[in-house]
Amino acid sequence: MHSEGDIRRAIRPLIERYGKLTISEVKDKLNDVLEFDDEDLEPSPTRPGETKIIQRIGNIVSHQAESERLYPEGFIVNKNEVPAVFIAVHGFGNNLVPITKKEILIRNKKAQNTNQKADWGKINEERSDIGTKGEEFIFQYERDNVAMLDPAAVSRVIWVSRDLGDSYGYDILSLDSQGNVKFIEVKTTTGKDTQPFYLTKNEKEFLENNDNVVIYRVYDFDRERGYGKILEITSTQLLSNYLLDPVTFKVTHK
């Protein structure tokens, strides 16, 4: 069963994708990015017609005493609007503010064009040891960087691929030095930074259609120490300075 804390962590990347969602839209879309278990799907004992997890999503709003509240995962819930809305934010500390209406429209348009539902069968397959260790290394690296900017913002760094699956097109959700969202895809090798790496179709589309996306090429990675060197490749650099060769095929039964 997913707790309200689990749900809030899952909502954050969803809000970053769309910019702003009503409580009804969050209820409708959360299963795209969070796999509900059997207990989540049991009927609510107090809300006829709702499952337990849908009730817990609603509880985030109904249990909020303030009309507007910033959650440590990095979004605002505004109950002044009806229905209540979840809004993405940027900045640090006292300068933390909701994103603009213009930015919300841009994100929503991109989300409608690129939205993909999670392939839970693929997500539940065993992940490569080196890939997971490389992501863990970068997750901690980003937490340390954000902590130096604003210790209170560390909870806004989320290991998306581990906690929510691979449907987003990136691995880690973090913040840049200005407090803007940063999407990180991690590619790890024990070899040199010139070693070829692979992008899925979803990852490539995300790079092409979103700003502030960066690939962390982790190289000379030491499996035992869980440490390597880092080459940051922006989406602009990737599309301008690297060759992208289509080398994989999806195979289905006829």
C-alpha cells in the first residue's frame, strides 16, 4: 500500500510534466506513473465508490488546513481554486514561487504531445547492476549539490527511475543553481567517456521536447566504491555534437 508520502513523491514529477493539475486530474493520471498494488485498489471503507489510493490522494487536499501550502517534495497545493490545484514551483527558500501561467501552458502542450503510460512489465524487469549504482551515485551527488544551495530543498531531488519507473524519459529530478527543475538521464560505464551509450525512444523524445535536460555520462566507474567521473552533456550538445544511430528493434509476435 502506498502512503501519502509515496503519493506526494509520485505527484512531483507528474506536476513537473504538466506544470499544473487539478485534484481530479491527479487522481486520473497518477496510475500512469505509479503502479497501484492490490491494497491500493481495495474499496475505501469511508468513501463509497472510491479506492483506498484515490481517497489518499484526496486526503492530501482535504487534510490541508491552509488555503495554500508548499509541500517539501516541491509543489504547491492551492485550495483557493475550485477544484484545488497542484502547481510546480521554482527557486529556493524565500524566493520559491509558482511557475508562470505561460510556462504552465508550454509544459501542458508538450505533455499532451509526448505523454506515455508506463510499461510496468518492462519497469519490473531486473535493472543492470552498474546502471543502478551509477544512478545512486548521481542521486547522492545531486542531493549534496542542492544541500549546498538550500538544505531544505534536498527533498525535491527524486530518484524517479527507482521510485516511479522508467516511463518519464529521465532518471533523476533535481534543481539547477537557480532553483529551476533539472531532468537528468544517467549513463554509466566502467570505460572512458568516449564509450558509446544507448538512448531509448522515450529518452530521445524527452531530450528533444524539453528544456533543462542533461545527460550525466558517468565514466571510469568503480563498482566497489560506487564512484566515477562525470561528464555533463546538455540536450543541445547531444543533438549537435553526437551521432544518434538507430540500432534497436521492438519485436512482437505476428
